[in-house]
Amino acid sequence: MSVQLSRPQFLFLCIWLVLGTGILLLPASVGKFALRDGWISAGLASIGGFVVIGVIGLFTRVFPGESLLQGYLAAFGPWLGRLAGLWQLLLVFIVEALVARELEEFIATTILPNTPSTWIAGMILFPACYATYLGLEVVGRMGEIISPIGIIITLGLFLLATPYLDFSYIHPVLADGWDAILRGDVVLWALLAEFTFTLQIRHSTDANWYLRTLGTAVLILAGSGVIAELTVHLVLGLSTQYTFYPILEVVRAIRIGDFLERLDTLYVIGVVATIFLKLSFLHYVLTSGLQEWATLQHQRPLVWSGGIVVWAACLFLWHGREDKLFLIQEVMWGYITVGGVGLVGLAAVVQLIRRWWTTRKSVGNSL
């Protein structure tokens, strides 16, 4: 199959795969454990990102030109391979439903408090499904258009927040110890582990820059995370742990004279646009994986039916915000470590062992 994504398009998709929900979840989730030292957690997360890239690199070397589901079938055989693929698809499904629920709650909290959740979730998922129906290249082009605008708005808002910085809020450094900093890395690790989902679309990229682009994305994300964590804690201080959307509160604090305020509208627009890109990408990964798992000729018949299932799941899998936060902060990192990174690495190791055993048997038979 010909390459459908350019390197900038793939880079932007990788960035928003993490930052799409990261700009909502990270400051509050990291602040629960490492309040003053959250910026250190963001910097250390790059180590976990390169570990994930290492596992992905091993997979691409063992299974050249094959997608994630194809690699599982080759390593584990038709039965166990399909079981492993189903586990992977379930992980992608839960992540997509979680992202849709997060955006639904954000919209309901900020701009549409009187609109039923069912309608908001439908308005979120319908355009994402339509973008998936049009194809991965369309999703990549949207990312290429939206990303520069989002980056400019984000940098502008952070620069406008600089007069409100109070460096006393992050002193003393390492006050809570390294244990709190490492606990703060849990959510960051879970988000970076989602890079394994890009293996499903590897055939739409170029092998010459695939891994290098992932590495570039990790460095950009680490730098962005450090800046975001520092800005949030330097503006809000200890109150960071008492708000669900700390970056939104930082933006609301910005005032320029008596005529320019309420810049949070720009932030809300940016959040909706970037999470829309993440949802479109995840839905493409889910439907393309289901197509390979069920050996269908095309994924389009799965786009709308899959969207309906995700719509129902995002509304009914979690009773409230506390259930969702418990999953994100306490459970998701382990699930994605075992079912995502661990399963990808296991498939590569099993295939290497099978090749070694086959080579050994062939040499023994020749003797």
C-alpha cells in the first residue's frame, strides 16, 4: 500500500494522541501525587516514552511491513493471535470511549451545561466517525491544518499567563520526595503507551522516518509537559489539586486591561479540535483492526456501527467523574502496560524464539 501520511501529518497525530486529552487530564492527575514537582514528572516521562519506542522498534524489526494485528497472528498463530488481537482492540475501544466521555464532560461543564449527555456525545462522535469514513489521509490533513493554529493559540495563552507566575509555589523542590514524582508519571506513561496504537497504521507511513518521528514527538511532548506543569503550578499553586481543569483556570485568570478577558473560549475551541483529531485516529485504529480481525474487505461497514457502540460505552461504562478518574489514575496504566506495551513486546519475543527454533531444526536436519 502506498504511503498515505506525510511525516508532518504523522507527527501531529502522534502529538495530539497524547496531548489531546493530556491538556485536560495531566495537570490535575499529576498534581494529585506530585503537586510542586509535577514538572519533574513531565520531564522524566520522556524516559518512558523512549522505552515504548524501543518496544515498537523491536516489533517493526521482527514484523517488517505488518500491522499490529497481523503481527499477533504471525507470532501466536490463528487462535491465540486472534485472542491477543481481540484484547488489543478492547483496549483501543476502552481508550476511545474514555476520551469521548472526557470531552463530553468538558463540554457539558464549560459551554453546554443544560444539554443532555446523550446529545453531546452524539455531536462529538458523529464528525469523528465521518472523518474515519473518509479515510486516514483525511484525518492526517485535518491534523496538518488544525495543529499550527492550535500551537499558536497555546503558546500565546501561556505567554499571556507569565505576569501571573509566582515561583514560590514550587519551593521547596523535591519536598514530597521521588515517590510522589514517580507516582505522577503513572498517567503520563499510560498516555505515551498509546503510541503502540500507531503500529496499526504503520503501512500508511514510511519506515525510514517512522521511529524517528515517534522520538521527535516524545521530545516535543516532554518539553510541552514541563512548560504546562510549571505554568499551572506557578499560577494556581496549591489550588491546582482542587480543580478538574487547571489549565482552563489559568486561562480564565488572564486579564489584559479592562477590555480583553474571558480568553477561555479560545482554549475550549482548541481542546475540542484536538480531541476530535484523537478520537478520529482512535476510531480508525479500532475499525481497521476489526476489519483485519474479522477478515473483511473494507472497514467502512464498521465505522458507523462501531461509533454507535462507542457512543453507548462512553455514556454507560462510568457512573460518574470519580469512576473515570479512578480508572485513569489507578487502573489504566497497568492495563495498557500489560495489554499494550507488554503484548507488543511479547509478540516480538515469541516470533524471535520461533525463528531461532526453526533455524536450529533446519540446521539439525541438514546434518
